[in-house]
Amino acid sequence: MPRLILSLFLILTTLSSFAQFKAEDFKAMKFRNIGPAGMSGRITAIDVDLSNPNRIYAGAASGGVWLSENGGVSWSPIFDEQSSLAIGSIKINQKNPSEIWVGTGEGNPRNSLNTGNGIYKSLDGGKTWNRMGLENTKTIHRIIIHRDNPDVVFAAALGSPWGPNPDRGVFKTTDGGKSWKKVLYVNDLTGAADMVTDPNNPNKLLVAMWEHKRDPWFFNSGGKGSGMYISYDAGESFKKLTDEDGLPKGSLGRIGIAVAPGKSNIIYALVEAKENGLYKSVDGGKKWTLVSTKNIGDRPFYYAELYVDPKNENRIFNVFTYITMSEDGGKTFRNIADYGNDVHPDHHAFWIHPEDPSYIIDGNDGGLTISRDGGANWYFAGNIPVGQFYHVNVDKDFPYNVYGGMQDNGSWVGPSSVFKRGGIRNSDYQELYFGDGFDVVPFRASSRYGYAMSQGGNVGFYDRETGKTRFIKPNHPDTNVELRYNWNAAIAQDPYKDCGVYFGSQFLHYSDDCGETWTIKSPDLTTNDTTKQKADRSGGLTMDATNAENHTTIIAIAPSPANKDVVWVGTDDGNVQLTRDGGKTWTNFNKSLKGLPLASWVPQIHVSDKNEGEAWVVANNYRRNDYSAYAYHTTDFGKTWERMADDTQIKGFVLSIIQDHKEPNLMFLGTDVGLYVSFDKGKKWHHWNKGFPQVQVNDMKIHPVEDDLVLGTFGRAFWILDDINPLRELAAKGENILGSDFDVLESAGGYLVSYRSYDGVRFAGQGEFKGDSRAYDRIAFNVWKKPVDKSKSESSKEDKKEGDDKGPKAKVSIYDMSGKLVRNFKRKVEDGMNRISWGLETNGMRFPSRNEPKEDDDTPGGYSVLPGKYKAVFEFNGKKDSVMVEVKIDPRSGTTVNDIQDIRKMQDEHSLLIKDAKSAFDKITGAKKSIGIVEKLLENQPDSIKKSFKEIHKKLNSKLDSLSNLFIEPENVKGIQRNPDQLSSVIFGALNYIRSSWSAPKGNALLALEKAKIMTGIAVTSVETFVGNEWKVYQEKVKGLEVKIFKE
């Protein structure tokens, strides 16, 4: 028995010592955010440091908190490592602006809202954050810091719109967030939709409580729980205001409240009721009168925001679809921000400077805009990429393009990389389709064409070149049958036919002519529950029928690349349907997925491209207040299922899944809280929580050629992880290789590409979005070094500095297929994964220079290598490993291998000139050094000798300077001097002709090379003549000296 216990102990100890994936060890594998930011995304919260009004904080619906320190010119995300990026409110302690509070969960509960996980606090201006509780409130729409005591903070929690939740209402802390007390609560469907304070009395609060409920198929605003409450004792007690106080009778809905900062007895309220109205109080909120029922807003559930000019109590800003302004206390309004002045509609956040009301900041569904003239003109901050993509797709262009549709921001295509300087700009993106954007499917035969959608099943076949789009939404042949299309309807391209496309209503539609005609391939594949088909009556007190609640519809279609007759379908009411005979018969697995509640949402099905019976089903049920993780796997057409994701490993609900097409053990999972990776086909999941924001990942693609992971996020636009080959190797060999001291993993190849100049603005400053491009003109070798246990390590501060060049280095040697060394260099190796870059160049020659290289300097780079395969050998700490890589010709260029070989021949001739020039110049610098040594030795000689040599040295140095000037610019020249006849200029000039050639160099290039040869010959001969004459005489004279080392 003791032996058995010992054996078990050893096994467990061994297992626990196995290295496991940690995202922080893979920081060198950098995700690239490629935008776009031109259609930014929904901004839901704004606050500004009044001691420095250029310091602006902005919160996005699902994209985190952003900071500008220069009045909105440039922006940085400061909340990315927190576990929720859904922002509902931001509040700065203006007496100590380093203290910032953030409430998570957006407070405008549309169908695509994002809930949060509590309230956060920073004490250093947003550099670090602590979660301060209220985790179950889901949405916090307002925060108020007590004017006189910043330890007293109020949080208005709207709660979950998807079901009953007791964690809603108004919460109060008196100890800076250490503990909270619920001070206003009505019922488990009623939350705090708005909360304001009297600027002249910090103990006075007005709160709008709102009863509302959202189902996947219906939204209801209003109920007995709604109402306005007032407190005079800092929330310790509240009084409900009623129709006796002037508010409307009957059921109320959402209410928005605004206090006039300059005259706080004047308060305005937008009240949703049987008849929506703008109400006004002139006695601090005790009594109310109706001001207007016209032009006051159209969607109170989504917009209930009023703001009053700090200097003019009659100037009101009503923030809804458009921004309207009243100058007469709300009797009349006029538009100040709409399509006419090029401002995105649908406004949610607003800020006015308390001392300078001309300074306004607005947050809307398209991003953030700033006005410095009271709303007459607006500046758009086009560098906050917080777009909410529902789907992502790619084509096979080079470089490939990325496609997707955004919430309220259309459907777009943009490059994954650009072969031009300055990175990916907003202007590189093209809008393909207007409206709320969803899936975009590029036409397989040509990226010029494709399919794009807007809400409710509207779909078109577009032409990127002409801009023409053909509307192709399917109709039912029986006009009595009404088709039901989801807000985010499903579409899929037929893997077997270029013009074949599937589309989903309650039926599966198929077209073999790019949408010109359609056939129905299925019966109704949903539950067809008529009690859930009332979207046209959705809204509650105010109708809001926009297709957002369309239900019992198809939302996922997955035709199998392994069998043309196999198609999977997922619905928004829990069905998972399969046909194996091209649609003749169907099998429903809605009761086969163990643990999944019936009628859950099935947004994605991923099918194997090799095994026709294998599929992965993603499901979620958060729309019914169930935030658990669900994902399932079958290998036998659904006969058996295995649950692949649950709450034991996954923190948020699941939205997407993908298996690598090359290494089946490598899988990725997209969730509400970011990205997960598995190296064992989903048995164990790792959260990639460093280097990538914990943002909702709605969709993923692995590029079939470039081996990149492409992510469509709902809150931070498009992201790309270049070259997932090292992850493939982990999956193929097992995570235990992470315990290896040193390994070189498979690496992507590179291309001999050129980069052109910018489009548009050359020097854009800091106000323009610049997404990173992939460096195709380099190879990034994936090198693993076993991380040191930091708790046991005594590493120096220098070693801990990321990005410096100190620390242990690997020797890198690159060989062609003949075994010839073409390049060698040394690079620092840090703990974890390294990406060590090689610029596809050979070893080069040092040009003539007065600057001597350091002992450990690498050989400079030379010409580009020839296309072909290369072996890279790494030596580090006694370990040796290698990897094969391939260098390819730019497929856009038309250049051939023969062209490059011809160019190389001339480069070889050119390199001989550099070698000769450098050798001659080194003789000049060597002579100068020798003269310096002799001068030192002459210090103890008689004055007559010193005087004689002083004259000699003066003449020699003058001659050496003249010779040096043949090669490079003179020393200590005031101003700029560029002499085209200096040898360095001539050699560089020839080099420019040669390396810029597209084919065998001719004409000008040959003339330039010939001139370089002649000039090199002249310069070298001049040096040799000097060395053989004046210098030889000098050497003999020095040899004749009887040098005295010591003074007598």
C-alpha cells in the first residue's frame, strides 16, 4: 500500500510538472488590430478631467475604456485586461482626477447589448484597475461620486434585461467600494435607468426606475415598477413621484432626467408613457408639468438622454437618433447632429464642459465626435476601432482581404496587410452594403464580387468595382407563406459550386446562379412556435419593430466540404438539423445535446473539411439569463455527442469555434470574454488573456494559405494572429514540448516584396488610424525558450527590460540548399516564445566609414536572397536546433527566377567594388591610426625631431584627408554637403539601379555600374600610389628613429 501511494504521488507530481500554455509566454506572437476605425462603433460613456480638459475617457459598448490626453487627437485602450469590456458608465473624481470609476454593462438594452460584471476603480488614472463588487448587476448605467466625500459613491444598476435579477436598483458605498448597500429596489425586473444629483446639494438624488424585459422574440418596456424617485438624504430614503406630482398617469416606461447645472431647481425629464412627453420641474423635482409631446425622440428604450447647457437653463440637448437642441426650455427643437452635417445617428453619450458649453463630446453608434462651437461643426475621432462585427470572412488574394458586417455600421472589406508605408488606414476599407451589417461572403471565383446583408434577411450580390448591388432576398413561391428572417440571417457558400449559395429563413433556400433564382431545400426547420412570432408588436409602451426580435429562424448554415449532400443548420430556437441527402430528409438533434436547455440559440456550426460526419455545434442561452458555456462535438453524424465547453473551463458563453484545417488537435473557441485555445481537440482549453483584449469573439477564420487566425470581434473590430504554425506544432507534439529548454518551431516563409508610398496624406500626425501590416518581407522564426520560474530567479533588472538587446543571445546561421552560409547574426532570446526576424538578406559588406564596428556587431545585411528553401540553424546555451523555410517571389510582380538571378550576377560585381573600396579606405584609416601612435611615441623625443615629424604628419594627414574625401564626405563640415562624385555616392547610385531592377539590369544600370568601377579604380589606385610612395618613405623614416620610451 505505501508503494502504491508513492507511485500515485510520483505520477501526480510528474503530471503537475508538465509545462502548460500560458498566454504571457506567447507575447511575441502579437495579435494585429487592422481596424477599421472609420466606422468606429458604439460609444456609451464619456467623462473628462476638468483640471485638464484635453484628458478624455470614453467607454464603448463592448470595446473597453479609451483615453485621449490631447483633446481627442490620439486614443489608447486602457481596460483591455479586465474581464469585461462592456462599458456602461465612467465617472472621474474631479477633486482627485486619478480616481476613476467604471461601471460595466451597457445601459441601452437593444437585442445585441453586452452585459458586464461589476464596477471597477482606478487610483492611477486608468493604468491599473480593481473590481470593487456588484458583479451580478450586469449593467451599470450611471455612477455618481458624492461632491464632498469621494468615499460615497452611488451606482445605478439596470440589471439583466434577459430575466429576473435581484441585483438591480441603486447601490451605495460609504467606504470607497469596499462594501455596498442596496438603497433603492423595486422588483427583480426593475432597474435604475437614470440617476442625477443636484450640483448644489450632493445629498439630493433623482432616480428613474424602469421595468423592462427582453426575450429573444419580444421586448417590453414599462410596468408597475417604473417611476421617478427622489432622495434628500444621500439615498438613505426615497420618495416615489406620481401623477399627483404632475407625472403621467398609468404605466410608465423609461425616463431620462437632466438637472440644469446653472439653476438646479429646474429639472427636465423625458417620460415614456401612454403618450411620451417632455416634462419640466421648476421646484427641484417636487412638481412637474408637461412641456411637449412632439419631436422629443422615437425609441425611448434605446435613448433616454437629456442634457442642459450649464450656462443656459433653457438650452436642452436631446440625445436620441439625432441630437436636437431646444433654446426655449423644450417647447421646440432643431437638429444639430444628423446626416446633414455628416454625424452618425443613434446617440448614447454626451458631455458638455461646465464652464465652456461650446465644448461638447458626443458618443454614438458610429464612434465619438467633438464640437468646439456648441454643435455647429463636428470632428470625428477616426482612430477608435471598436466596431462590433457579427461575422468574419477572408478571400485568397495576396495579400488577402478581410470581410464582415458591423452592428449599425454596414458591411465592409479591407486588406489584411498593405504593401505600402504607414500601415492599414481607414481609407483602405470599402463599404459593401448599408444598414446593420452581418455576414459577408466573397465570391470564390473572384474577390470582385460577393454577398452582403443587412437586418431581416436583406441580402445583395455586390460588385466591388462598380458599386452596383443586385438585391437577391429569396421569396416564397406561395405568396401566402410569410418568410421569417432573423436579424442576423444565415448564409453560406456552396463548397462545390462557385455560384451556389445557401440562405436561411425558417426554410433552407438554395441558389445555383448567385441568387437570381432560389429553391427551397427543406421544410420549416424551426420549432415554428407561434407564441414567439410577434416581433411586429414588440416594444411595450412604444412600438419598436425593427426585425431585431424576429424569431424561430435559421441562424447557422454549414454545408460539408467533405460531402456535397451533407448540410447542417442551426436555429435561434434550439434546433440542430442535419440532412445527408441534399435536403430530402432532415434529422433534428435538439434533444440530443446533453445539458443544453431546449430553445437555446445555435449561432454557429463548424464542419470538418475532411470527415463528413464530424461537426461542432456552438450554442448559448444568455438571452434567457443563462450565461453558461455550451459547445458540442460529433464524429458520427450526430448519433453521439460530446460536450466540449462548460463552466468548469470557460468563463463566458460561447459564440464561435474553429478547428485548424492542417492540425486537427488545434482548436480555437470564441467567447464573451475573449479567445480560448486547445491543443488536444477541445479536451482542455486555455484562455488567451494576455496580448489580446478580453472582447467578445463572434467569428473566426484560419486562412488556408497564409496560416493566420483571423478574428471578428464584437467590440474591437478585426484582429489577426499571424502564422499559427508554432501552435500547430504544440498541438501535434503535445504541450510537454513547452518544458523543453530550447526549440525552434515551424515558421512561415517570406516574400521578396516591395512597398510603395502612402495614399493620401503623407504625414498624418497622430490623428489617423494605422493598423499594423504583416511583414511579408521578413521571416519571423518561432523560437521557444523555457521560461524561468520567476519566484526562483534572481534576474537582473536589465534582463527584465522587454525589447532591450541585453541578455543571452542565439547564434543564427542560414544556409541555402547547397549548404552555403548566406547569413548569420545574433539575437536576444527571451523566456517563452520568440519571433526572431530575418529580413531575407545575405551577409553584406561594410561600406567605407570612419565609424568602426563593435566587437560583437553583426555582419551588415547585404542583397536579397534568391527565392528558394533555406535552413536556419540556431545555437543557444549549448543547444542546437534548425528549421526549414521558403522564400518566394512576390506573386504580384511578374518577376521570374531568371530575372532575379540576372540581378544577382550584377550584385556580385557590385559587391566586389564595395570590397575593394572598403579595403582601400581601411588603409587610409590605418595610416591615420599609425600616425597617432607615432605622435605618442615622439612625446619623449628631442624637440628637433618632434618638429620635423610635426611637419611630416601635417602633410601626410592632409593627403590622407584628401584621399578619404574621394570615398566619403569630409569630417566636421558645417551644414550639409552631398557630393555626387564621391565614391560612396557613386557606388550607392549603382546599387539603387541594380536592386530596383525588375529584370536583368540594362541601360542606365550598366552605365551606373561602369561608372562605379571606374571611380573605384581611380580611388583605389590613388590609395595604392600613396601607400607605395609617400607612406613607404614615411615608414622608413620612422623605422630609423631610436625611440626613447622614458624621459631622462
